[in-house]
Amino acid sequence: MEYLKELGVKEKIMDKVEIRAMKNAIPSYFEVIDAEKVVLKVGNPKNPGQILAMTKIWDVKLAKEIREKFEGMWSEAKPLKLS
């Protein structure tokens, strides 16, 4: 964070970023692209911080369901202050 501050980038970028955290979040790695594609990421059981595989699914209904799940998680999570 200090590095970004030194470059004068922190204020430009961080004013547009919102990060939230959940106390009891379920580890899940997914992305919704253009409201029609879903990218699911599979964690490595031997190294939970590492992504082992990814798959892209082109399914508008699934993308909508996952987006709705994300919105629920987002509204439940608490904003973090990055100052």
C-alpha cells in the first residue's frame, strides 16, 4: 500500500475500490463475465491458496444465479477501510 502511495496512484485507484469481508465466508472462487459466462476455479487440496483448475461455462441462467448469490454475500459483508 505504501508503494502505491509513493507513486501517487493510491488515491486514484483506491477511491474507486470497495473491499468487503465476511466473518463466515465459504471459500468460493468464481467470476461472472458479461452476465452470461461463469468461470469456476478449483482450489488445490494440498495447497488451499493455489488454484488447481478453471472451467468456463457459457450458461446465462447459471450466471444469473451466481450473480444473485454474490450480491447476497456482498450485502451481508462489512466494508473494509483501506486508509
